[in-house]
Amino acid sequence: MSVSLRPFLPADGPPLARLFRESVEILAEDDYSEAQRVAWSSAADDLPRFIERLAQSLTLVAARDGAMAGFASLAGDRIDMLYVHPEHAGQGVATALVDALERLASARNLPALTTDASDTARDFFAARGYVAMQRNSVSLHGEWLANTTMKKQLTPAGATR
């Protein structure tokens, strides 16, 4: 089963908000407490604001067999969001999304990409060549969540690897 990608549309907002919540609640279960996951997933409670955040970035939506499987957004030189539905985890969705964002960033002649990787996503990014730069603590609704700022140097478009 292949992964297809397309640009974000405002109508994608409600299903992507549900996907975001399910991804945080289920996939981050081993790395964050229930209270931390509730605070994190509350970012989708204000649906118009959530949709605006996705619309202001270059956001790609991934589908597998016609079902929304994940999404990722590029804000400047930063991967802002990367979320995969739990039913599609480990099936190449995140890889397809980040591959596409890295190609787009290279085509824009960005020298590097950064991301604030959750503890759940840190190994995924490290395996792709992202290097940990600093550890962060973020306060959300009275809960502290840790993440790691990671950076990857990119090869300019047209350059040989």
C-alpha cells in the first residue's frame, strides 16, 4: 500500500484535528503521562486556530487506501508538525511526509531544517540524520512537556550527494 500526498485544504481541519488527538493520545503513551497528553492534544480544541496554523504553513496530508493517514507542516525552515494516525504508524507515512518536506526545503535552497521533536519522534528524526541541539521544556495548560530541538543539514536541490 503506497502513501499519497497532497496539499492541505481547510476542509481537512476537522479530520486532521481528530487524527492529531488520536496520535498524541495513543502513540505518545509510553513517553508522556495522561495529563501531559491531554494538555498537548488540547492544541486542537480551538479548531479555527488549529486550521489557521496548518493553513499558514506548507502542510501536506498523507493518505493510504483513501484514508487520512497523517500530516506534516513546514513553517519557514522548521518542521512544525508531524503526526500519523495510530492505525498507520510504522507503515512509511512519516517517512513519506518528511521526505517530501526535505525535498521542498532543498528546492527552496534552505541550508537546514530544524524541528522540536517529541520524545516519541526523536529516534525517527535521529535515524534520518537530524542531530540533537538542545533539550526543551514546554509548559502547556499547567503541564511540562519535554522535547528536543534537532537539526539536519540539507543538500541543495540539483547537487549530487
